[in-house]
Amino acid sequence: MAHKVFLEGGPDDLPERVASVETPGEDLKIPHRGGYEHFKETPKREDTAEGTLRVYEWWERTEIAE
């Protein structure tokens, strides 16, 4: 079962700020503009239109290897 999380930080042009993770606590990797935006779980919570969600904070970007 997927769990919804709120994405904090990273590029301003991310299309969505709510994402799904299969296993809470695992890092999340979002494909974006030819690379990946990486997010890590935090103890914070964010009130959203979809309820109170755990916050995942941006920590790095990696390029997609060609």
C-alpha cells in the first residue's frame, strides 16, 4: 500500500508536492528535468488538502546516466 507524503524543498518547478512511497522511511527519488530529485523522510508533518502528511525533505539532485 502506498503512503502519501509532502515534498519540501528542491526545485520550485516540481509538478507535484504530494508524492507516494511504498515503504515509509525509504528515500524517495523523483525523475525531473533529466535527473532525479532525492528526498529523505523527516519527523515533520504538513497539513495539506489530502490530510496531515509526513514531510520528505529534498537533499540532493543526481543526473540520469546516458
